[in-house]
Amino acid sequence: MTLDKDATVGAVMVTRPEVNSVTWPQFTKTPKGFVPVSFDNDVRIPAQGGAAHVRTVITYQEVAGLQLPKTIKNTVRPAARPMKRKSP
């Protein structure tokens, strides 16, 4: 796991015999703190071959003063090559 300069998680890597995964979360700052707005995830299950790229995008709504998820959208595609983190 790596942390960015604002102390948010920059990347999480999992390497196990069953799965290899790298996740790059992206956060936005709100008056009450940071909330995750997207995740890019490259995942590979060695026993099943090729890798997949999963992109998750989250939108929020305020409910009783809290920022709660309004929508969560996942897009899955084959990962032709490992994804490199993009600057926000």
C-alpha cells in the first residue's frame, strides 16, 4: 500500500497464488473529509488466464448531513497491459 501526500491511499497491491491485483483509488475532498470517487483495478487470476480491468465510479448524495453513495457504476474490460496511474 502507498499513501499520497494528502494521506489518502494511492495504491494497494495484492499478490497471492490465487490472485494478483493492483487498485488505484481516487478521492475527492469534502468539507467533512475525503470520499472515494473512483477505483481502477487490474486483476488477474492465474488459474484462469488473462487479466481484467475494473473501473468503479461513485457519485454521492447528501442524506441527513452525510455523504452517501447515490450510484456505483462498474465497467469491466480485458486488460491488454497493466494500467499506469493517471494524475488527477
